[in-house]
Amino acid sequence: MNSSGATTSSATSGPSDTVAPRRNSKRPKYSKFTQQELPACKPILTPGWVITAFTLIGIIFIPIGVASLLASRDVVEIVYQYETECIPPNARNNKLGYIQDPTTNKNCIATLTVPKRMEAPVYVYYQLDNFYQNHRRYVKSRSDTQLRSPTNENDTSACDPEDNTANGSPIVPCGLIAWSLFNDTYAFSRNNTTLNVNSKGIAWKSDRNAKFGSDVFPKNFQNGALIGGAKLDPRKPLSEQENLIVWMRTAALPTFRKLYGRIQDDLEANEKLSVQIANNYNTYSFGGKKKLVLSTTSWLGGKNDFLGIAYITVGGLCFFLATVFFVVYLFKPRPLGDPSYLSWNRNPAGH
């Protein structure tokens, strides 16, 4: 005890009192990787770099946008909306009753004028508006295992309410997606000559070969009290029924087009096409619209002005920003700091 009364520890200590470093310490071993000190590209965005980058983006994007827009403008497209035109005037006050009446004749004739020469193949699409194929319950109502193999035809657990018939037999293909298969049909002619529509090869090859079995045949399909859409040929395997395969690849947006077939003949400008439409599909119960679309393609695909406009807009904006930054830097330059004082350019202390 010292003069102040405080107790002090011994001035000496034995070897057993030495604190040894713990072998199982959780402190990580120092390395440049753990301390994030590895060499890396850390560019300094000087005015010269920024102006050059924006200028290069504009030089690249604007020609791409112009080329895309010209390719889209070369596509010839005919769009005919017919959900009202194909209903007799005296039945337009009750469209739903008309479409649900099995005794009415739902065929109608439309005349289309070709605005410009359309080189074969001419793609035939049907377009539906306000049809939400991305609805969660609708998307889940299918059985992929049943579509692939006949040994799994009883796998209908995810297909409610279109899973089994009243006597318990499985429906093949089951589910709401297949049940609501589009069933409007189109027949084309010109100068009293029929134009054939080729419906082969309209589905993805991967879908035909991997998702729909060549030994799976329709069974008990559309045999219930409420018919949803088109029927399927029970003698053809699902892998050959490409209208079903196209329909089963659900759309992400409520307005979509699906390929119906191809016309393998050239269509001349100002030519008149006669189209016999079987207006069977019920879009009236949910306020949907139906359109028949004939279209050619370009190296970019179908008609799509958005891509070209987007490229031109981004390129033009980059040119504008490059010009603004150049003017500001030219008339009001600011001295740059010494980059050697930046943290990543200084050596870490103690290592």
C-alpha cells in the first residue's frame, strides 16, 4: 500500500502472468483483398473525359436510332379491328348475348386494302386488348408435366377449375390457359382466289420439342358445360398443334399479338383482300378488343418505332449535355485538385 492508501500491483510478474496471443482470434489476417486495397480502375471524371464520353455516345446512338427508325418505317402493316364490325347492327346493343348464342351465324366478311407492296412472307397475327394473361391464377393454371408425357396425364393438381371432368377423368391439356384458347379463324382471298395461310412453324422449336410431347393427345378437352375457346384435334399430338403452343406462351402485357400463320404470296399495292372472319372468341364479357394484323418484317423485326426514337432521344440528349458542359468549361473553368491527395492514391499507414 502506498502513502495515499491505494493498493498497487506487484512491480514484477512471473512468466505465467504474460498474456499470450490467442490462436483462435477472430481478427482477420491483414491482406490487400480483405482491406479492399487491390489495384482497381478508379477514373477521375474530368471535364475532358465527360465531354468526350457524351459525344461518343451521341455519335454511336444517333445513327443506330436512324437506321432502326428507317427499318421500322419500311414495314408494311394492316390493322383491322373487328369486335364491333363483325356483329350485326341490330345485335350491337347486346354483344355478350350475341356471342354466347350458339345458334347465330358469327361469320363476317371484311375487305382490306393493301397500302404498299408486301413481299412474302406476310405474317398474320391476332391482337387482343385488355386481356390479362399475366394474372397469377391464370398463369398457374396449367400442368407442364402433363403436357410433356402421357404417363403424367393425371397430374392436374394445379389446373383447377379445368382439371377433371364430372366423372373424374383428367382433361388433357388441363388448366385455364388451354381452356381459353383463341378460336377466331381467318380465310383470305383475292380476285376470287384463295390465299393459303401456313400455320406450320409458328411456334418456338424449343416449345415443340421440349414442352409438348409428341405422344400426348388431347383428351376430354372442351367437353364440359362451359366452352372456353377453340377445340383441339384428338388425333394429333400436342407437339403438332402449334396454335395451342403459341397461345400457351402467355403474354406479359394486357395488349398482345400472337402469330396465326403466314401468307406465302406477295401482295401488291392497292390490292383488295377479302377476309372471312369467324367471330367466335368472347372478349365482350371483359371489354376486350380484337384486331387482325397483317405485317411484313425487316432486319429489326416487326414495326416498332419506339426503339429508333429511344436511341435518337438518348443520343441527342448526350450531344446536348456535351455541348452544355463544353460551354460551361470554356467560359467558367474551375481548377482541378491534385489527385495525389485522393484516398486511393495514398499508401495505407502502418502496412
